[in-house]
Amino acid sequence: MLITLGAIAWVLASVLTVSAADVNAVRLWRAPDHTRLVLDLSEAAEFNTLSLDNPERFVIDLSQSRLTASLNALPLEGTPLSGVRSGIRQGADLRLVFDLSASVRTSVFLLPPNDTTGHRVVIDLFDKTPTEEPEPVLSVESLESRRDIVIAIDPGHGGEDPGALGPGGLREKTVVLQIARRLENQLAKIPGFKPMLVRTGDYYVSLKNRRDKARALQADLFVSIHADAFREKSARGASVYALSTRGATSTTAQYLADTENAADLVGGVELAEMGPMLAGVLADLSMTGTLDASLNLGALILEQIDGVARLHKKRVEQAGFAVLKSPDVPSLLIETGFISNPGEAERLATPAYQDKMARAIRRGIQSWFARQPPPGTLLAWQREQGGREVTIAAGDTLSEIAERYGVTVASIKTNNGLSRDMIYVGQTLVIPEA
């Protein structure tokens, strides 16, 4: 009997040891309105949470778990956290205590494993102090001045979601943020444009929130920047995608849409936030000119990219990208190249190539809005006046300016009495109507 009881006890101890979860890593990201902590677990674990006052603390107890990671290197500066501590509770449970320097609203959820990560507990600490919301653009009726054209630039992935991985540990989230910032800087220098980054640092924004931010800004265009990966490393070329209401236009488009739509599973989003879009959204898209504008604008961007990079397809492709499902904002997803291709990855990592790619996207955007300026904008007013003024900046050429505004070099020269193609910095040219 003693031997049997001893054997049973040994088996029970073994089961408990096997089912115990190790917290292998604790990671932290700061976003503009919240702080995210991620606990990487070796197994799924039950947990309970508790909020305490005087002083303010947030506590999470993980059943049958132990900490194998260090808490000393967490970047707490700029967060509502003043410290993180750990201890053992009731013999086998792990307690993590987060000391708070400011009041927060918390959200905690468990994420199942996927292709790249194991079980994770996600802790979001939302700031209670109101953050400055971006000011939406005023309606045409309420304008006292001529408004800017708002371009919402969305660097894909971020934070917990690295996106596609290239040779040498090159991460898509890093490359596309760099390209997005270059595009933002270029557009900001052009009178009549107001670029706004949807993601400004290394943190994750859900696909739904990316759309919502663009709509809150009353953006005239939403552009999501990415860098593809494919099963075969030989795949190469840049692409431009718009939403499809009927299905993907190619196998590659479907594959990429499936990959991008799974980003929330990696980035960490509660299932409740990942509900399907209302069917009316797609109906609205087909009834309005939003999708047509996306396709036509995408074609102009693709034409410009063709001058700096190999194209994967020479037309705008379509698929059911969740991030593009805005009924009233023309939306495009631009794959700047295959980061899984060693040659393209090398180029995507260089500032010179990133600048060229950003310039091509910017030219396409400018070309479209020069031809189709939204009512009430500075560009629309300039068009109504029968001409637009442009001040020459370093690097400008007549051919580029003509392309930007959808006119010919000859018409610009005629309109400004130029006999040669030479222009100088600071010179003002009047651009004729297209």
C-alpha cells in the first residue's frame, strides 16, 4: 500500500511539473494611449487579476507557474509603471506586481499559439489621462480657409507583430515604418497636404483601429505600407492592392491578404475586437466611388513605382484585405517588395531605396489629387483659379513637376515664358490647368 501511494504521489507530482507554465519572457511596448506587456508562456496558464490602491498596483497571479525571465531590463520610462516585482504565492503560483505611477484602465487576455509564437498573456494598461486626439479636418461648409488634403499613412505590423522576416533578422515592421516616415516628410513639404502616421513607433495597432483612425481624421486617402514575404524566396517585385468585394484577383493576392489579415492574431487583439465587418460596408463600397477612386489612384502609384522598382504585377490587384474595408475612405495597401527575397531585402534596408520608394508613392498621390482635388481643399481652389503656384525646391525638375500636376512640360514653359528647361530654387511657377 505504501509503495502504491508513493507511486501515485510521484505521478501526481510529475503531472503538476509538466502542466506548470514557465514565463520565459516579459516584453513591453509603449503606444500613444496605452502600455502593453506580454508574458510569453511555455504552456497555457490560468490567471487572476487584482487592482490595489494606496499605492496603486496591478497584480496578476498565474496558477502553477514560475518566472524564468528577468524583469530588470524592462523600459519603464515614459510608461505609467514605476516598477515590476515577482513572488511566489500559495507555494506554486506566480504573482507579478506592477507598481503604478498613474491611474490606468486594464485589459488582460490570453492568446493561443500561432505559427510564430506560443501561449501569451497580454496586459494592456490604458491611460486615464486624456491624450491629444488628432483634429479631424473641418467639413467644407464650416471652412474659413482652404483645407489640406489628409493622407493617413499606415506602417503595417509593429510591436508584438514583426511582420515578415528577411535575411539577417530584417523585420518588416521596421522597414515599413522607415518608408512611411520618409513619405510623411516628403508630403509635409508640399502645400495643401497633411500627412498623418497611423503608427508612429514600435507598437501594434489592430486592423480595425487602423481603419478607425483614418476615418476619425476624415482622411482623403489611407495608404498601408508593407513588404511581402512568400513561400519561394525567388518571388520579387512591388505591388499595389485595393479591396475586392468578390474575391482575390490572383493566388498571390489571396495568400498575402490571408497573411496580413492574420496580423491581429500575432499582434495581440481580443477576439471581441476581431468580429466581421458589417455586410453593409461592402455594399456601400460598391455603391459609392470609393473603390473606383482606390483603383485609379493605385494605378498612378503603380506607374510611379515602375520607375524605381520591378513590379510583381503591372496592374492594381484586389483581395479581401481587412485593413482596407473603409466605406468612405479610398484605401490602398502597397507592398514595397519581397523582404523574403535576399536581393530585395538588401535594397529595402537602405535609406536611398526607401527614399526612392517613398518618392514614387508621393508622386502618385500628388498626381491623383492634382487631377481630382477634393472640394474645399487648397488644391481645389487653385484649380478653380485656372492655375496653381509652385515654389521650386532643391531637386525639383520641370518633368517631375509636370508629372506631379498632370500637365506637360511644354505647357508649364509656355505659361511661365520659359525658353529653356532650366529652373532655380526659390523660383515661383504658375501651373496651368490640366
